[in-house]
Amino acid sequence: MAEIDKNSLKTASVDSDHIKLKDKYISAIGRRKTSTAQVRLYKNGQGAITVNGFKADQYFKDGELLTIAGQPLKLSGLVKDINLSIMVSGGGKKCQAEAIRHGIARTLVLINPELKPSLKVKGWVKRDARKKERKKPGLKKARRAPQWAKR
């Protein structure tokens, strides 16, 4: 897997107060488990990424989660050309990062359909439908049955 430069995804140098986010945008929704991310992509940007009102590197303190969320941007080469405003809710931080990755991939396909084959090979365009299985009556967990006693 290609190594992603963490410094290219950090938005510390760009102040979110001075970023113009009033133009037209392209939006898509990304999902993973119980996480949902609403991604708004603004063209002609400086590479600023805001997640729930915070800069991306402040919201995802772990660098690995930031790289997961920014993988489609790195693959397409549009890291510094667009601004992203993301509202994410539900699940844990890792699922939120993967939901953001799904939403960003969808917006990039809407901008440039030629990116779809390269994003599809990585598996970022299709929603990952795996969820936690529900507990069934008579069982301890989803599939774990009580210990069987012979007598």
C-alpha cells in the first residue's frame, strides 16, 4: 500500500475562519457500520478539511485515522485543490474515518467519473455492508449458545 504523507493532509496552516465555504458544493453521504458522514466538496479550494467544525488533524488526533480518511484525495491528486466540509456522526473514530473515506470517494466520482475505476479497485466506492449481528433469544450473544450439559 502506498505511504501517504501526513503533512499533505494536515490543515494547520490554513485557518478555517478565513476559508470561503459559501460557494456551490458537491455533496455525498458515506457510511460504515453505524457511522454516517455528510461530505461537502468545494472546488477551487486550498486543501482545507473540516470535520464537525474542527480541522481534520484536530478531530483525528491519531495520524492513521487521518490517512484513512484522506486516501481518496491522495490517490486522485486533489489534496490541495479542494476544500472539504464534513459532518460525521455515530460509531467510533475508525468507523467515522472509513465513512468519510467512502463519502469523499463518492464526491470525487461525481466530479470526475474517470476516477471511478481506480477508486473501485481499492474498494472505496462501494459501501461496506458489514454490521454487528443482533443478539438472538435463547443465546448469550449473536451466535454463542449456552454451554451444553449432558446431564
